Amino acid sequence: PTPVHPLPYLEEFFEMVGCKNNSFRMRCKLCAPKYHKLMAFKNSPSNLKKHIEVS
């Protein structure tokens, strides 16, 4: 089965690469070919949204 993206509304921008404690590890698709990893708390993905706004 295909894993479900934890934040489906951000799936076109971020690929999930892992999970640790209360946070997700994401790779920004907009920064490709550079491999830019970000961490986001499960209950507050605001830093991912800010990253998109700046990009």
C-alpha cells in the first residue's frame, strides 16, 4: 500500500522522508535539485508554509 502523506494539502511541495517523536522530516520539492530537508511538528507545520512563501 502507498503511504498516506501526513499533510496532504502540502504534498505537491514536500515529500515525507521520515518521522521522529512529534515531528515529520520533509524534503522540499521546490528546492530541487538541492536536497533541502525541513522538520515540522505534527501539530504545527507553520515552518513549512513559511518556507514555501520565501521560496
